[in-house]
Amino acid sequence: MENFIAYNPTSLHFGKDVIEGLGQIIKKYGTRVLLVYGKGSIKQNGLYDLVKSQLGSIEAEVFEYSGIRSNPIIEDVDAAAALGRSNSVDVVLAVGGGSVIDSSKIISIAIPVNFPAWNFFIRKAAPTTSVPLIAVLTLAATGTEMNPFAVVTNHKAETKGSFGSPLTYPKHSFLDPQFTVSVPRDYTAYGVADLIAHSLEAFFGKGEEATLSDRLVYSIISEALEYGPLLLNDLTNYKLRAKIMYAATMALNGLTMNGRTSGEWGVHSIGHILSLLYDVPHGASLTIVYPAWLKLQKDRIGERIALLGQHIFGVQGADETIKQLEQFFKNTGCPVRLSEVNGISPDPEEIYRIMVHNKAATNVHKLDYVDYRKIIGLMM
């Protein structure tokens, strides 16, 4: 087991009607609020009105920035930061899924400065302060509600950049499973896949003697395997929504990384390229990449893959483990090949070019240019 420091400053408010405490939490930080959200789903499910009621109860002055995309872009971050800066906001309130909260993390550190937010991603600048961030989650998937990490697309740079800092943890996150009930079946399935992928990125990271962290991975994935299919057949079931929401948070709040020095994150880096090029939903990109990555790696880390299969599927061997995982993704309706994604015409050469440009999958189990060609073939 590797040395580690456990740290997570986010206060998590989980359960039915926790939104009723939102106003008083915000008031602790101020009453000039930048409200950030997506393209309007929170107005359809009633959450927008509840949030505005909470803000009204503390007589907050609210400045709204809407339209954050499912694959968020740096231009929205800069525009929202400019709005917050010009109005001297005290708090950033993110209401939405991972894209909204990720964007808001960077907005919170961009408001106090007068340079483009992308400077943080290219390590041209480091944040020294931030506007407090409060999150209200509407999608169980990314775990962003209880970690400091954010991923944002820069089309001009042809990359999806990632950034994290102790300053980008949400101060408080409100998770009411009621507000995930309206999430459609496909995005619910992508969320289940995302939490599995986060667990796997930890499992295949550096520090394989972290046996307790391994057992946490097995447990989180087992929750997804058991309750994910049940939820997909009963989308309005609050109890099932709560189980998946909690599992998604636990999958990427640091618990599974204790005793490791790094996660793998190679699959995510390739998935980001599919989202960058073809706007593939994040969770769907992972169900395409993970089986391909495991097939490529089975002769290199076959024992580790087999150990995973033994604990989560009760099977023996790397091949059977990969087969079971791929079949689970298929059974939930997620794509496992690019050819299964409607409306795109994937170009292997363009994918290869962007993989090289971004130095994809060069973290723990590094891939070379020959491997790039192989994994692209496996994804097609």
C-alpha cells in the first residue's frame, strides 16, 4: 500500500427534500449568487422553481447563466465567469449534472482573475482563491459533486482538458434522488456505466496492494450491477435512484484511491476524444472504450483483470471478465462499438491524429502509437 493523505472538505446533503436547507447554507457565504445551469431541464422538472424559492427566502440577488452543454465548453466558462466578476458575486450555485458542476468549478476560480480560464488547464496559471461553490446535483454519474476535478472542452485546442485543485471542491453538495427521476433511460444507463468506469480507473491505477480500496471498488461496482438494471426497468423508483446516486458519489470521492498513487484514467482520456470529435455522451464513450482497452491489456495485466472478474462476476480469467462486462453494457442499452452510435461516421485516421495530439492513455499502463491503432480497431 502506498502512502496517502485522505482529504475531502465537501459537505454532502443527501436525501429527500434536502433542498429545503439550501437557502440557509448559501446565506453563510453571501447573497449575491451566480446561478449556473444547463438548457432548461431543471425548469421542466420543477427544480428551478424550488431553487429560486430558496434564494428568495434569503433575499438573494441572482444572476443567471444558462445553456451549459452536456459536453461543456471553455467559452461558456469564460462568459459565466465574466458575468460573475462584473456583478461581484459571493457564491456560485451550480444546478445540474456533471457538465454544469464541472463548468462551475472552473468558473469559481476564474471569477477572481482577469485572464482566460484555459490558462488553468495548460498550467499557465494556478488558482490562489475561489468564489465558494454550492452544487445541486440532477444526474447520478460523474461524482463531481464530491471531488475537485473538472473536464472542459476546448475545440480550438482540439482537446478536453482536466483540472483539479483544493480550491475547486464544492463547499456543499445537495443530492436529492427525486431530481434524477426525470433523467431518461439512456442517460441513466450512461450514469451507471460512468460510476463503474470511475471504479475501474482506480482499480487499475498504481498501488495494487491497496486491498481495502479494492474491496470498496468491488462493492461499488456490485451495487451498479445489481441495482442498475432494476432501475432501468423502473425509472421512477426513488429507492433505486438513491442507491445509484450514492454509488456514483462514492466511486469518485477519493475513497477508492486511498493507498494508491495514481488512477489509470487512460480509458477516460480516449473517451474524451470520442466526445470531442463526435459529441458522444461521456458515459457512452466509456462503454465503447473500456472493453477495447481491456482486450488490449489482457496479455499485460491479465491477472489483475481476472481478479476483478472473480470478485464482481464470480468468473475465472481475463477473457470471461471482459465478456461479462461488455455484455452488461450491452444489456443496459449502452454502445460497445462506435458503429452503434447513431448519427456519426467515425474516421479512424482522425481519431488516431487526435489521440497522438492529446497523448492519450499515457498514464499508468501506457499505450504507444501501435497500441493506438489496435484500440481504434477494437472500438470500431
